[in-house]
Amino acid sequence: MKENTFHLVSLGCAKNTVDSDSMAQLLLADGYSASEDPALADVLIVNTCGFIDSARAESIEVLQELAAEKEDGQLLIAAGCLSQRFSEMVAEQVPAVDGILGTRRWMDIVSVIKKLRKMRNNYRPEILYHLPENAKKIGADPDGVIRSNVFGSSAYLKIADGCRRPCAFCSIPLIKGTLVSRPKEAILEEARILVENGIRELILIAQDTTDYGHDLGMKEGLAILLEELTDLLPDLDWIRVMYAYPGYITDRLIDVMAERPQILPYLDIPLQHADPETLKRMKRPANMDWVRETLVKMRERIPNLTIRTTFIVGYPDETEEEFQALLDFLEETRFDRVGAFTFSFEPGTTSEPLGDPISEETKTERWERLMEFQQNISLQINQSYVGKTLDVLIEGYDEEQNIVIGRSYRDAPEIDGLVFVEGKAEIGDIVPVRITGAMAYDLTGVLT
């Protein structure tokens, strides 16, 4: 174990990973060094996820594993979403934890460690809870911290945190608080630094990117941000937008995406369901005519648009007819990419009074039917690209098979497919690839 060394485990979504990288930046600036081996670190940090039950279970498991190997003198800190919402549960299930740091105050990681060390020096072994009552919103960004997660030639850049939407099933407002947009000037400056350091793909993320700037008094905040990003950084190759909320995809946003070639023709729009009655129980936008009209408008205005969406099956009181309406909508709309989840009961959300009446067997059966149904659609869409040429960002290689591996504009990292390419190219290159084969999720091709 080495003094002033930290080992950090990040769980959950890309937004959480950005927070983890931000904590690491603060620690490095304070003289710490990072260690991939927990046995060599005197500070162990788990940035937990608390969104659904399976994520909570994983977070507790990782904390317990570190606690089991923890040595005298090591500090174990549970940070993030699970700690924010279920701090007492964390303390009960991981009694060896030393500090609990909520997700709204990740920027206090250095001071929390200092407090813990002072407590230990004074023989006060109780758990330190750092969950300030006045932290109703996400705190301001510390100076010198870039709110991004860099991987290869791509980077997630967080533009806002928290959420003000009323979705009945979602615990994010309970965990994160309401929307807090980051200053546009800070985002632009961080994007400039990232591009100067070789980033070729910038991925804008927030709980709801289309709500960016609302709390700053901005209308069309996302469209304005995209306009200024493309004006400022003409050499940036790709800009990808994630997590757009139905009902807030404006004509101006569509026009900006259509007219600025740096902005990839890709949009993630989590619709959650397609039956109006289910959507009403979810407290989601239920005007499916608007959804259909907007999708048609986007596809007409933005050539070769790829649309990804996400659905929940097994929501309380979802009937077989309502589920069939979702399948019919899939057949009608033919999304390029679809993710699906079974409903997870979340106490404290506004859906709590509905309970969890649908059996796990029914949920799983509907999930399997939906995914099998969508696989056929995805395969047919992928097959339509055979013979066409796509630009591919190279991210890895397999020397034995003489192939390189990358993503096209149609593929967001971690959640979408890959392109397997015969030939050689450098990691970080964007190369033209002629597509020669298609699977349900992935493509194969050759360098042109």
C-alpha cells in the first residue's frame, strides 16, 4: 500500500463515468497517484449506480469485495448515486465503509478524504456521511476540471446534470435533483481542449440533452450549443447527441443537425413505450401522432438518419394489447437500434402506488419477444448497407485475423454495433469502408 494513492471503480452509465474521471482529476491535482491494483492504494473509491435494483446489487457487491480485502490504514469510500439515495443501506450492508459521498457533491472528494484521515487520527472510526442537506442541486464545477470521459479518440462531454421531467418510473430526480445546465462557455472551452488533444468524436450527454439551457433562461439551448460548437471547432470530425426527450426535438434542432455535417445523423430518443395509455401511466408524452410526425420530419430533413430508442416492458398494468401496440409500432417505425428493459420497481417514485403487479416471467417473456422482433428489423436495415461505403472510426485490431474494429456514425459506443474491417488502419483513424456483410447488430467490410 502506497500513501496518497487511489483506486477508483466506476459503475453505471457514461454520465457516472464522467463524474468518476472528474474526481480522479481532482485527486491527481492534489498530489495523488492512481493505481489499478486496490491492494496498492490507500484510498478505495466506488462510484456507485443506484438507478435500478440490479445496478444497486452490483454496487453493493463491488463494495463488499473491496471491503473483504481492505487492510488497516486503507479508506473505503462509497460515492455516487446509490450513496446519495440509500446511504443507510450502504452502511448496513458494507459496515467496513469509511465514507459516504453523495453524487451531488463528488467535487468534495479531496476534503472528504482529509476529514476521514483526521477522524482516524483522532480515533473516531464512525462513518462519515457527506450528504449536505442544502445540496438540492448538483454543485458547480471546480476550476480546472474537464467534465469529460476520454476513451481512445472519443470523449463523452457532460453538458448538464439532474432532470426536471416527471417520468413516474424514474428515480433520477430523487438522486440527482433538478436540471442544472453547465455554462455554455465552459462546455465550448472544454471541447476546444479535447479537440486540441486529438479527440475526433465528441459525444454530448446529459439526462436530457434537449433540456439544456432551460434553467439558464435559454430557448433552443441544445441547438445554440451545437451551432457554436461547429463554428468554434471546424476540424472536429464527429459530434454525437445522446438522450433526446420526446416532445422537445424542435425544428431548429432538426435544421442544425441537417445543415452541419459535423453533427452525426444519429439521435437517441428514449420513447419508453408506444401505447398512449401506458405512456400516461408513465407520465411520459403520450401524443403518438406527434412522435410519428416528428420521426417522418427528421428522416425527410436529415439524410441517412439513424434513430435509437429504448423501451420498458412489463410496466404496471401493461396489458397484452398494450404490449402488442408496442410491437406494431416497431414494425411501423423500424428503428435502427432498440434497447429494452423490464420494469424495475423503484420505491419513492410516483409509480410506487401502482406496485409491481406483472410477474417476472411475463416481463422476461415480453422482453424476449420484443428483442427477437427487433433483431429481424435491425438485420434487414443492416443488410441494406451491404455494398455501401461508410466512414469508420478505428478503435482496435485483431492481428491474428488481420482485421481492425471500429464504429460508424450509426454506432454509439458501448450500446450499438461494431464494424469489423479487413485490412490495416491506425487506431484513431476515420477510414472509408465498403460494407460486405451484415449481422443483426454488426457489419463487416473492407478498406476502400
